Amino acid sequence: MNARGLPVNRRGPRIVSLACAAFILALAGAACTSNAKQTPIYVFQTPSPIPATQAPTQTTIVVEPTVPPPATPRATITPWPTIPPTPVPTPPPTPGKTPVSSAGPTSPAGVCTGGPKNQSFFVNAANSLKFAVYCATLGSGWSLGTAHFDIPKAGGWVAMTYTGPGGATIVVSEGAFCLTSAAACAPNSGNLGSGSFGGLSGRLYSISGGFAIYVNPGTTHAYSITGHNVTQGVLQAAAAGLKVVSKS
């Protein structure tokens, strides 16, 4: 009922609302149908050509085995025969020339300390003097410093000096190097007993700065060996190692 007391009819507005909704749906459907007809879509597909029916062709490749070429035989090289050299005849020695003695491994002075020239000196001294000439055979570190010999009317003599390590010296004198008297030619003190000079019997002395051995002092066949800055053992070993130089 309304304000006036009359009843209100609610079905009329509902019917109107439903009618409006149906009209709107009809317009939407018509629009969709109209648009679908205006833009048609066509799809064209070109079919692939169908090849003629043909059996597949099969190609068979036969591979033959590789046969290596025959080896080429190598030529045989025959070496030339070796011809021996023609021997050259050795000319005979010229007559009238006196051979000069030389020192070498088989020289009479080959054991002497020193070089070939020094060994030649000992060979000449041994052949020139009447008494037996001795030379020293010292070890490593020793060398021949000076050597000379003389043949005066009173008798010949030879003397040699050897130098060693640390300023050591050994002097060997032989022959008529001192002819005054035995007492004057040998020390008067420092006698240490017997000593050997290359196998000859002598006396060992203690001298200033070293040691000495004397054999037959004051005669024409006297021998002595003196050492400075050496020990007694070194001097005795050097004296015992003296060798006679053979005459040739």
C-alpha cells in the first residue's frame, strides 16, 4: 500500500526490466552475427606434388682391395777394391855423422828428475867424468834448478840443486868438489850416525837449517847431499833414492 492507502503492483516494473534485458541480448547477438559475416577467413594450402610411383634405385659400389705395386729391386753396388799404399823406402843414414846422444824413456838418465834437456846433461856428465855420477829421483813438487860439471887438472866434479815445495832445497855434490881435508870438507859436529848415499855408506849430520850426508870427504871421489827446510826423513829418502847414470 502506498501513502494513499492503495495497494502497490510490483509485477509491472519486473516485467519491464526483463524485457529490456532480452532486447539488449538480442542486439548483441545480431552484432556478433553481422561481424562474422563481414570478415570471412580463407585458408589456401598448396599440396606437395606427388612423385610418380618409382622403385628406389640402389647403387652398389664394389671396392676392390688395394694391391701394393711390386718392390723395385735395388741395384747392387760393388765396392772398388782397396789398394794398399805404396811403402816409401827409408833413406839410409848419411855416413860420416856422429849420432848425438839424446835422453828419452830408455835414456841412462831417464829416471833423473828433470826434463829431456836435463837428462842430456847427466848423460854428458857421466860420459865425461871418471867417477860414477848420481842423479836424484825426487817426487811430485820437485824440479831441477841448476846443474853444472867441470873437469880441471886436479879432477872433475859435478853439482846440482833441486827446489821443492815451501822453499825446500837439496844440493848434491860429487867428485873433487872439496880437496883440502876430510875435517875441512865435512861438518865437525852434529853427527847423527851412519847414512846412505845411493847405496854408498856415509855419515848423517845435523847442520844449520837442515841435514846432510857425506861420503869420502876431501877426496876426488867424494859425495855429499845437503837439504835445507826439509825434515831428516825427507833428506834420508832423497839420499837413498839417488841413482847412478850409466855411461854410454
